[in-house]
Amino acid sequence: MNDNYTIGVEEEYMICNPLDGNLVDKADIIMDNIPNNLKNRFSYELILSEIESNTKICNNVNEAITEIHKNRLFLNNLGEKYDFAIGLSGTHPTAKSKEQSFVKNDSYNWVSEQLKYYATRNITFSTHIHIGIKDPENIIKVTNSLRRWISPMLALSVNSPFFEGVLTGMHSSRTFQFSTFPRTNIAGHIKDLKSYEKLLKLYKQSNSIAKDRQVWWKIRPHIEYGTVEFRVCDVQLSLQNTAMLISIVQALVHAIIEKKDFDNDYNYEILQDGLWKSARFGIDTLVIDPLDEHVITMKKMIENMLDYCSDSLDFFETKDNTEIIYEIFDSGPESYKQLDFYKSHDFDGLKKYLIDNNNW
């Protein structure tokens, strides 16, 4: 395969006490004990009770899922020696912001200084999906068009109904927590690569950012890497769900380029409303399709998304990975499962459920 449509995936994990599932500050221990051949597979996040895993550049979804599984297993095996387990949820159900400790390095020192109190509230965990695109101008064009599918992708992946021991009423409280950071919402329409580069230059001149990666939009162009990065989804406990999400993002990028479906300047208020609706209600809501501005159910929006990229799913031979969507329509995304588990097992049982690798 050419280097268009290659895959890279980042997952953010809770670092938990293996007995009770509470967060523990062991990112330093993890990073100090990663062998040289895996140094590029793991990195710090903002707080010491979180760790990020990174796949290598993968040629297909199966390879990406194999990499993710290997990274998860490595951390859990390391945890047997250093007394921790990884947990998978968009937010930790009970962790308190005031109890979190920051990673100390230049990058995160800058973030904590900029955001002060609100930096401590970023106890959030997501999945970021990079898809390779050769042409830098196409990266910008795909970033614009891909925004149509933010709401159905978030609806499928909501997995954070709790925050600080509170049933928030949101299916993705992570989305709301992370939105307190600047430059984290949906990007406005970007005219072209030159316009994007000008914006980054202005951000730096005004001290809004110190480096390009401090633009944290829901969909982010990565010109340096040659990728578009889809940053919408809560991290998933289920690898089957993760494979579904990766398959769809790859197929959407391929479909946009093959159809030359570029330069879609959607109504920004509709995009924002769809983001809010999916974070609040998951798959059980009405939503406005940004393309034709018709009101439809979220499930219909998801079906429209699958129709849009159907030929591309066939091209990559990943359509089978999307069959789980119809199970999700019946039983709900992972946030629904968290809520059901909480009703019968309370927080103590839920936290143990989220660190149980039998649930992968």
C-alpha cells in the first residue's frame, strides 16, 4: 500500500491501583522502565496518573489493533511488577482534580501555567487516530470535510458518564472537561495550507501556543507527520469497538479524497450543536446533518456515514469491523454499559470493571 491511508493510533490510559481501581501516580515508574526498543511506543500526558501508548505506522487496521493490544499487555505485565493496572474510560469515575500531580517538563509546565486550575481537571482519556495523506493541501481539505462526521463518531464512542464521583448526565463528560482548554473545539473552515500556516504563526506571535501541537482541535492537520488526526473519541475498553472506529476514520478519509468531496464550509453552529448532542445523549438524539441541514436521528446519521464510506470500507476489506454498530444500536456504546454496571455494582465494582483486561 502507498503511504496514503496508513494508520497510527494513540490511546490514553488511566494508571490505577490494581486492587481498587483508584488512580496512582506511576507515569515516572513506567517511563523509567520501558526498554529501548519500545521508547517510541509510550509517552507522558499532563498528569502522573496517565500514560499514552502509540502504535508504529501501520498499513491496515488489523496491524494497528495488534499493536494496541501489545501495548496494553506490555503495560499490564509491567504493572504486575510495579503494582499498577491500566484502566480504560474517557474519565476516571471518582478521581478528584485537586489530587492530581502534573508531569514536570517544559511542555507540560507551559500548559499548567497557561490553564492554572483548569489544567488539573483534565483527567481525561481519549483515542486519537492518524490517517496518512501524501498531499499537504489534501490534509487541509480532508480536515474541513471530515467535520461532518464528528457527531456520529463521538456518539458511537461515548465512554465517560462520570466525573469526580458525580453522575454527570453526559455520555461523554470527557468532551466537556477537555473543552475548557483553548483551541480544543471544532476548527472553523480553513481556506488552504497557507491560511493554516499563517494561523499557526499568529498563535505563536501572540504567545497563544509555543508549538504547533498545542492546537488541540477535534480534527487536527499534522503537516509535519503527513496525517490528519481524528481526536474525537473517548478511549474504548473494547478492542472490537476500537477497530470499528479506526476502520471508519480510515474509510472516511479515503472516501473524501476519492470523491473529491472538498471545501465543505458547513454551518459552524450546526457542527457545534452536533458535538454537544452526541456528548450529552450518545446515540439517542436528533441531530442536524451539516451537509443538507435536515433533522434526523443520530442512528440515521451513523447509517448515512456508513453509506458514505461503504465503497472505501470494501476497498480496505474492513466492513466486517463495522457490524458491531448494530449491537451498539441495541445495547448502547460503552458509556451505557458503565451506567448499567454502576447500577448493580456501585463505584467500587465499576472501577474494577474498567481495569479488567478480560473486557478488552
